Amino acid sequence: SSSSSSSSSSSSTLNQSPLHSTLPENDTAKECAPHEVDARKSSTIKAYIELAKPELSALVITTGTWGFLLTGCDSLLAGVSTVSGLVLSAASAAAWNQTSEREYDAMMLRTRARPLPSGRLTPTQATAFVTTTGIGGVALLSLGANPLTGLLGLTNIVLYGLAYTPIKRISPYNTHVGAVVGALPVVIGWTGGGGELMAVEPAVLFSILFAWQFPHFMGIAWKYRKDYKHAGYQMVTRDDPGATRTAYWATCGAWALVTVPFVSYGVGMTSSMFIISSAIPNAALVYSCVQFGRKPSGRTANRVILVGFVYLMVFLGLMFFHSTSKALEMHLNSLRNILRRVGRQLCIHESAILKKPEMCPLPKNQAVVVPQAVSESPSTPPPSHSSSPGDEKK
């Protein structure tokens, strides 16, 4: 009883002390409130970034920029507008896809933590994001580049939202539709730089990205096949326990890419050296797909995905390096042309072609383009002209 009394007394004394009276109970809550608000804002921003799928934006930036650079366009406004418009358009398409599939994403371990299934964003917020980024992206492509590029950007968003997304639950050939969506950004980059749509070049560029989608997405589909089946998606892997069909489509895409250097050389887009330099990355991709077919597992599927990413960066870089575009050759002091000049001096085959073009005749529609800076260099002899002794005396 005495201890209880003393405890009450001490508690009363503490409550009446000046120190305690100067710290109201709600002061702590007030001090924490700004931090909680900042945390919520940060969480919302992060959710919007996830909704835009930044990994998809990185791929779009890479392929779109590559297509733009191949035109040789040096307009900063067109370049920034094209890449920025592509990023916003890709974000709109990705958000549209997640808005439509939110209930199915909640069934999959791989996607249940996304902003909509996890409740971090509402469907209304996501729809507003889709609309805003879509309008902004198409506007940038149309006004900063040209109307054709804006139309292609709009087409890609619609294809993603109204074709690829619903067909995933209907047909195993959804990857073929998705491959079209994934291949369009490089064409958008090409037209953004002023390139013609109805030409050989954009067709070749489109075919590269279209074929590449198959090893990439077949690896992903196999890796998450149980998740896809549980959510009701009609993927190639759904009734393919031995990965026979999955490996078939992945390998078909890899072999299709092997033919690209021959085609690009044949139509005059690249030099013959692209066939040789691309042999190693092509062999690596084909090998990874064949190994996946022989021993299908999460490990071999991961290898196909990883090799595919590295392959794309290397392959696109080599094609840009070996491009015979006259527009690119005009920028004599660009890093690309400086590296090419050094490479030609070191390469026996390329230097031999410059000296004796008859050693490796080019297609009729392709001519050897030698920049003035190269032709005047000491390492490159001037072209010989047949002349008679009488002409020399004159």
C-alpha cells in the first residue's frame, strides 16, 4: 500500500514538473508528421516510377537512340524530343498494361508487389498516369521530331494496350504480337532522325529487334512459367514441360539474327566486316539457346536472358561502327568515325579493300565511302589514274 502510494505520488510529481508541462503529448506526433509526409511522397513517387517500368524505358532509350543515330541527324532538338517522347510513350504503355492486368498480377509472385496489386496506387491514379504520359510522349514525338514519328508512337501504345495485353490470355502467339511492339521503338528513332519509313533500312532495323524478342521473352516465360500458368496466361511454356517449343522459338530468333549481317551488307547498310565481327556474339546467343533446349532449367533460361542483353548492346554497337551511311561519314571528327579510321588502319582486311577494292567487290548499290580526312592521310595512298607517257609530259 505504501509503495503504491509513493508510486502515485512520484507519478503526480512528474506530471506536475515544469519539464513535463513544456512537452505536450501531441508534440512528438507533430514533430514526426513532416517525416511521415515526406516518406509517403517518396513512396508514391517510387510507385509511379515502378509503374513506368524503368527497365523497359532503358531498353527503349537504347534502341530508339540507336535508330536515331544511324540516320546521321545532328539536330539536338529532334534527338532529345525523340528519346524523351519514346520514354513517355513506353511508360504509358507499361502503365496501361499493369492497369488492365492488376487482378492477375496479384496472383503471381513475380508481380504481386507492383504498385496496383500492392495498393500503393489506385486504378484512378494509374489511369491518369497513362493518359498524361501518353499525351506528353506523342506530343513530343510529333512536335519535336515530326508527325509521322508521333503517329508511330501512338500506334505502339495502342498495340501494347489493345492487342498485346488481351491476347496474352487468349493465344500462345502473344509473344509474336509483343515482338512487334518491342521492335517499333527503333523505327520510331529512325523516323525521328528524318529517315524514310518506306525504305530498306527501317525494315532491317525492325527485323533485328523483332527476332531478338524471342530468345529474351522465351527465357523469361520459362523462368516464370508456373506463375504465368497460375494466373491463366496462355504462354508457349504452359503445356511444354520439356521446353521443346520454347527452345524452338528462342533458337529460331537467334538463327534469324545470324542472317542480319549478310542482309545488311547485301543492301549496302554495312561493310563486309560486320559479318566477321558479329560472328562471336551471334555464336554466343545461338549456343545459349541450344544449351537451354538440351537442358531446360532456370539456370539455362537465365543465361539466355543475360546473353541476350549483352548481345543486343554489342550487336547494335558493331552495326553502328560498320555502317556505310553517307550521313554518318560526313561527321569526320565524331568519335565513331575516329574509331573507324583507327580500326581500318589496324585491320588488314579493311585497309586492303581501301587500297584494292577489287579484292572484295561490294554490291552494286554500295560504294566505298572514304572521308576526305582519310584519303589525305599518309597511311592511305591517293588513287592511281591511268595515263599515257604523253600526258605525263604535259
